[in-house]
Amino acid sequence: MTLLLDTQAFLWWVGDDPRLSSRARRAIAGSPCLLSVASCWEMAIKASLGKLEIPRPIERFLQEQIEVNGFSLLPASLEHVADVAELPFHHRDPFDRLLAAQARHEELAIVSSDPVFRKYGVKRVW
């Protein structure tokens, strides 16, 4: 099963943060994983606002972490964007809504501590 990492799960994985659940840690270690360009965008915005500390320039950090961890980047397609328009408003966060649409469209499970993804019919690993 291919997994889509939400932004927090990605950051906790690369930072070896103990807040990442052991189940999520095992799933990431044993499955192909995708990182959405939406999460990259979210990290870039938070870094520029001073809300997220990144140890290197964001582009270099993301390229290194994607490569080192064997992840793949999931682009945002027009189909994903169109699917966002069809989602009910269980969640107002635009990044999470795009992640939910991508997970539904691509039939991916999402690694996230946020239970709201289940309301969208997305399998959540945590």
C-alpha cells in the first residue's frame, strides 16, 4: 500500500520526533511513500513566516529528505484541484483538503494524526 504523508508526519519522520506513532513509523518504513507538493508549499509558507525552522534552504532540505528517505513527490493535478471543490467542509485547512482530495483520487492511505481524514473516506494510518 502506498502512503501519502501529511506535512506533520513528514516532519516528524525526518526529525525522528517521538510524537510520530509507532504504527505510523512502521508503516512509513515498510511502504512506498509520497509527499505532496501541497505539503512542500505549506512548509515553505510556514518557514517564510518564521513558524517552522528548517535547517537548510527549503528546496535543498526537501530534495535531500525526499531522496534520503526514498520518497516520491506527488504533484497537484487539475483532477486533484477539481476534487477539492467536491469535498464537504469537514476541514477548512486548504492544505489538508488538497491532501484529502489527492488521497481519495489516487486511492492512497494517509499518514496523519488528524482523524478528520476519515470523514472524507480516506484510510488513515496512525
